[in-house]
Amino acid sequence: MPRLTDEQIAQAQQVDLLAYLQTHEPDVLVPDGKGIYRHREHDSLVCFHNYWYWNSRGHPINAVDYLVEIRGYGFVDAVKTLLGESNHLPSTQSISTVSNRQSSNKKRQAKPFRLPWSRRCATYMLSYLQRRGIHYDVVSRCLQCGILYESQYQNQAVCVFVGRDDEGKERFACVRSIGGNLKKDIVGSDKQFSFCYPPDQPGSRQLAVFEAPIDALSHATLQKLNGWKWNGYRLSLGGTSAVALVAFLERHPEITRIALYLDNDRAGITSAHKIKKLLKLDSRFSKIKVSINPPREGKDYNEKLLDTIQKNHEKNLVCRQQKAAFSM
């Protein structure tokens, strides 16, 4: 195998992936907000102001990684290609031709965004959310705002979480199976308008950020249980991508504080630190105070909620037993 020097490897790893794709594979770049791009063939691969992160795999990616992991190049060939030293690899023209063909197929198959039909009776959904510990008042508010309802998707009963734009139009929806493991964004959804639980009072300048809608609702329930004096938006990212957050901040320049409540695992904590750094580097958001607050109990805020409910139940049981003993 041809040898590479450390200098060659370092130089290749510093190649700007966005610039490379704009030159060699422009058709794979899908604009997804100001300074944000999504890869047409791998929609969990997102570029945020020249920082590439592969959400489905939980790690950042550079130009060398791209050629090796996505285009199937050997490591040596990838480095030499980026340095312009390769003479035997597929030409950029052939790569672009494949991308053009895939892009055309995608466009022909594109479907408009449509919400799944709504069941008139939400019995299964209400029972499911009750098992997840979500307070009825929180569910009721979602129903009133038109951001949650029950449906059937792929022959499964599902909760549908809806994201709306500033005019109230439905722009995003994701489904969560009530009895299974199905989790899916509806075709045509715009991630820039992800699910958001509104503040109790208008004019809030605070934003809490979660990976999933159920965690946002769990946080709202914990506030009711613990009596927190807090008023703010609760935004679901639908994963760990910053696309929904950046778009939200562009629409709400009044936000001054952000609390990142991502999951208490490696992917969640790493992503939270990446998002905080990215916001700090963006002049539009650099003055916003950002805190990272993974749950102290459990992996996510729904597990924290269920743990809190269980502890409260045990505490109340002990109190009742003590009262019964004193009354005898």
C-alpha cells in the first residue's frame, strides 16, 4: 500500500467538505436554512455553518470520512483525491452524473406534505401518554393548540406531533407508535418547523430544547409536579440536529436564554456541547446565554419524570402508613 505522510493526511483532513461538494457534487446539497445544508442521499448528514455532523451515526465528519464512508474510497485514495494527486479514481464528472440521476429520481418521487388523518376518539393516545406520566393538562393544551392528535399509520395506532409556522400552518409532523417502536417524520415535513410546546404566557424570552416531543411534554409535566416558576418555549429537535433550533431562533430574535435538555448519553451530551459552541460562533446568537442540563435521573426527561412520579408515590405511601400508625 502506498505510504502517506502525516502532513498529507492532515492536509486532506483540513479540506473544506462543503466547498468540495459545491465543486464536485453540488446536486447532493439541499439548503435547509441559513448556512445549513442537508445531504440529499443521507438526510441525517447535516452541515451547520461548515460543521458537518452525521446524526444517525452520532459523530462529526470531514472530507476524508465522506469519501471513505459514503463514496467507498480507500483511505489512501481518498487522501490523494482531496490533494489532487489521484489519476485512477472515478472522475468528479462521473460522481456528479450519478448525483444528478439520483437527484432527478428524488424530485420525481417527491410528495407534498400532508398530515395523517385524525381519529375522532383519542382513547389509545390518552392511555399511552398517561402511562408515560404526561399530565392531562399538558395533553389538553396540546389538543387545544392543534399540535397533538391520534391517528393510524402503517396499521399502527400512533401519536402525531405537529409543528406549525408563525401563521399557524402545519409544516411538520412526526409519529410515535402507541404500542410499538415506530418513530418517523411524515414525508414532506420541514424540520425548520419542528414540534414546539408554547409558553404559558406570551412574550417569553426563554427556550428549552429537547430531542423528542415526549421529553418536552415530560418537562412541562415536571413543572406542574414541582411547581417551577418558569415560562418558555419547549422545542423538539427531532434528534440532535441543530436545524430546528437555528430556524426557531431566526424567527424569534427575542430569545435571550436557552437550556439544552438533550439526553444523558454520549450522543446527547456531545451534541449539546457542539450546539452551544456553534451558537457562540454565530454572531446572531452569540449573546444568548446557553446552559446544558441533561437529566440527573434516567437517560431522558421522560425517564426522569417517571422516576419522580415513582418516588412521589413511595413517599406518599410512607406518609399514609405513618398516619395510620399514629391513629391506632
